[in-house]
Amino acid sequence: MPEINEAMGQYSELFMLLAAGTYTVAFIAFAWDLARSSRALRAVDLKAAATAPAQGSAHQAVPVSAGISAATADRAAFGIGIGGPGGIAERPSSAAHRTGTEGPGAGQTAQPGMGYAPQRRIPARIGVALTVLGALIHGAGVVTRAIGAGRVPWGNMYEFLTTGAFVAVAVFLLALIRRDLRFLGTFVLGLAIIMQVAASVAYWTPVGHLVPALQSYWLIIHVSIAVLSSALFTLTFAMSALQLVQSHRQKAVAAGGADTLAFMRLVPPALSLENLSYRLNALGFIGWTFTLMFGAIWAEKAWGRFWGWDTKEVWTFVIWVVYAGYLHARATRGWTGTRAAWLSIVGYLCVVFNFTIVNQFFNGLHSYSGL
């Protein structure tokens, strides 16, 4: 059994602290981006309203191929839909004249394809750069924890949380290569910061050896897939929450109400969020299925049975059932919109319950919290 390197464990804790601080600054940058872009779009709308005809006729979305006004081009630079295949058509501004609180661009959203717009959002770029830096520091913390313990760094709740936060941020950064998901930055980093703080405050465990039951190569297979699946579920949780907000906003604006959540113009339509969340949940569900299967195989090798109705086993199965129900209901029963979003959120809450409450307060063969 390898010796414990306490010095590397201390370096790991320092890296974790620095990573949490870097994530916090990145979180502020992403929040600044939402607020700044929201103000810029409002200014564009006020400019467009000032140059609009006084008779207040209904505003029509101009096809991209026919040319667009300066104000519409400014909104397009932010990635705001302007009609046609690549965007969302603007709603008529007659409702804006009825309420007197909205501009020509009220109710718009970012492009459904979530592609990068030509407009340079400096705060968002700063947020991404800081997130990359934080992930590198965070990764160093995970690696030094592994070196200090002489094993993979997910043998207790502290290690699972810190590794899970790192994987969630890494998946977010990888997704940014293909899609402009910077609108998720505040939510993903917010969750990562919460996980880091909870790990350091509530679940801190000094670097040490694994309990005998965990000293198996199945730990690497079983837990690594569980961590990756949980990271995907974290992203879909954030997108489902945004989907509910965007859906409410779109309905309110369509009914002639005021657009009180202007920052949501940088977020794609609710349907686009739902579709991407569905695909990521499908990937996470496949991973969770393998988590359940490999856990059963490991249980047979460790305890001589595949299934024993241990509390942890039961809740792992409950999570699998919830996400299976979500995928089935959306694919075959037409459970779309807010119902699908709520099912996705319930699934993630089950993941959180399984990791926190079950690990901490229920005795069983899986009591490896380290507390």
C-alpha cells in the first residue's frame, strides 16, 4: 500500500481554494456579460423605437436576404434571432404600443442553433478565459490529491465533489468549442462553486487510504462513469431551469406583457434548450445505466450478490427510473415543454439527494462518505 504524502494533500487543498476563487471571478464576469449585453440591447431597441414611424404600425421581421436595418443588424450581432431559418422572428410591436414598456426587439431570443455571433462580448471572453484558468488549477488540485493518496481521488464525498465539479466545468468548456453556451456560465460556475465550498466546509476529509471494500479496479470504472454522468446532469439541470424561465418569458411577451427579463434575450428559445438538454440527458442516462450495471458486478465480486436493496443501490435505481421516464415520456408520450423540464430537474434533485442525504444519514454497505 503506497504511503500517504501529506504535503501533496496540502498542495491539493491550496489548488482547490485558488480554483474556487478563480471560478468566482469568472462567475462575476459572466454575470457582467449578461447585464452589459442586456443594457446594450435595450439601447438598440430605444434607438430603433425613436426612428420608427409615428403611426405605430405593426413591425415586420425583415428577411435576411432582403437587407436589414441598422438596429436589427446590431441585434443580429448579439446573436439575436431576426427571422428566417437562422433565428426567431420578431413579434409585432403593436403589443409594445399597448403596454408602452417594450421596444421593437422585445421578446427576442438568441439563435436556436446556438452559434457564435460576430459581436465581441468582452466580459464573456474574460469569463471563458478565467474558467479555463480555473479548470487548469482545479485539475492540478485533483492530480495532486491523487498523488498524495497514491490512488484515484474519489474515495469519499470530498473527493467526489471536487472531482465532480472539475468534470462539470470541463464538459462545459468542451461544449463551448461547438456551441455558444456562454449564457450557461453563471449557472454552471455557480454550481461548481457551491460544490467546492460544500466539499471544503461540510465534507472535508484528510488525504488517506481507501477502505478495504473500495480497493478494487472497479472503483475506477464505476465511479468515473458516475462522475461524468453527474456532470452531464448538472448541465441539463441548468438548461432545464433556464428553459422554464425562457418559456414563461416568451408566453408573457406573446400575451402583450412587459419584457422584464431582458437578459434572457441572450439565451436561446425554450425549445432549443429543451432539445439540447434532451440529447445531453440521453448521454447521461447511458452513462448512468453503465454505472448501475458495473456497480452490480462490483457488488457481486465484493459481497457475493448483484443486488441487495441497500439504500444507495435503491436510490441509484430510482435515478435511473426517473431519467428513463423522462426520455420515454418525451420521445413517445409527447411530454415536451415545461413538463419535460420539470422531470429533468427532478432527476437531478434525486442525484443530489442520493449523494448528500443518503451518503450522510443512511447506514449501509455504501457508507463511504469519510465523515
